Amino acid sequence: MLVSLPNGEAVRGEEVRRILIEPTVAPPRLEGQRFAVVLEFADGEKRVLATGLTRMDALDFARRCARALHESAGQGG
């Protein structure tokens, strides 16, 4: 079953194994550490969904992705 993620992308929920929050290099104009939200699939592929996020924004985005995946699993997908 296709799952619509918060960034508008659609993925097959059953293929997603993990949602990762990884540190990234902040652009010079931004202060503080920045993070990316990454999906890891069963075949080992990784897809960056969002980057340049603050820690709190990355946590929020990852939670919303997890919620979308969890809700789709409850619908038989």
C-alpha cells in the first residue's frame, strides 16, 4: 500500500525498515547543527526526505512520517 508522507512523497510502507535522523553540515548562513530525515528501505536503499532541519524540526518530521506509516499498517497495508 502506498503511504503519503508529510513532504508529499509516496512510498510503499511495507518496504520501509527505519526512519533515521542524521546530522548534516549546516550551510554557512545557519548557526547550530542541522539534521536530515532519512528513510531506510528493506533493500538497503536510503532516501533523504528533508535536510537542513533543526533537531526539533527533524524530530517532528520523523514522528509525522512514523505516524503516517503506522496508520497505513493499521489499514491492512
